[in-house]
Amino acid sequence: MSQNVLPDNVEELERFWSQRYESGQTGWDLGAVSPPLKHWIDTWKSECKEDRAVLLPGCGNAYEANYLLDNGFLDVTVVDIAWPAIHQLQQRMSKQSAEHLSHLATVHGDFFDLNHRYSLILEQTFFCALDPSLRQPYVQKMHDLLEPEGELAGVLFDAPMYDHRPPFGGTATEYRELFAPYFDFLIWEACSISHPARQGSELLFRLRKLRS
């Protein structure tokens, strides 16, 4: 087994991901909102949840933030540890109206330092970017960040990936064991609406926070 290349402290981790953006090594970037996240945003809109607080952790270029705002969501927060990702997002969003931007908060920092509450959280290529030792803390933190009856939805890689660098893969079975103590499973199935580059490798899910 190869040695994990991810740094084990926040400062070095920030440099690691910032260098990926600066060098253009962003193979996870689809250049547009992904079909699965578009599906969940459309679903929440159909359920009249546009006034709920939404979080996009590990947001990268956050095309989903644009889509949320374009669809009338009023309280969107994006967070990423890499400053270039946040800076690129801010530059792109600067073309939006002031009224539009008033509904968006950008956070350059560590997801695990967040302390606000959110009704809805979107997951995509954040879980797989974390060292596997942080998966249990990730699930606990998601539970803590969500308001009562809050939802976590998105996609996870249901496939083996790498053991020494991101993206780190896994299986639906092991993920279910992680989430089960904290969430009700509303949707948990093979994703049939993945981007072509990810077809056959994603798990589509929608979870609701269990009451403590």
C-alpha cells in the first residue's frame, strides 16, 4: 500500500489543495452543475425550500451555487479550504447583481470549523477528498451542522479509487454503516443520472437528520 500523500495538518492541507487549483490539476471539476446535484436542487425547489439555509462544503468552483441562486434560493453558503477556489468563485460571481450576491456567503476555511446551522447540505467530491480517517468526524459534523429534520443529499463514489491519494473510494455498505447512527435514509441507490465521466461509479443519496 502506498503512503497517503495528504498532509495531516490544516495549513499544509490548504497549500496542497491551493497548489492543485493553481496548477490546473482539478480533474474533479466538471465545468458546470452536475446532473445529480441539479436533481437535488430541483427537488428542493419543487418542495418550496428556497428559503432554507444551504451549505456546499468543499465547494470548489461551486457551479451549484450559481444554480441555487438562479433558482431563487435565498441563503447559500460555500466553503473551501483552498483560497484559489474561493477567489475564482468570487470573480465569477462578481458579474451577478448585488441583490443576487446578497444571498451568497463565501467562506475560506476548514469545514470542521463551521458552527452555523443549515437546513440543507449538498455533498459532491468532498467526502472522497478527505482522508478516510476523517469519515466518522465528517458524518458527526454533518449531523451537528444540520437543523432538526435537516437534509444531506448528493452523491458518493461507490467504487474503489485510490488508497494513497484523493479521490478515496469505498462501498455503499461501508458508507451506510457510517451514516446509519445519525440519519434516516430517504434515498440510497445507484445513481442513474451521473455525468458521463462518472457513470456507474456513484451512489445517489438523500438523508434526513435523526433526532438526538
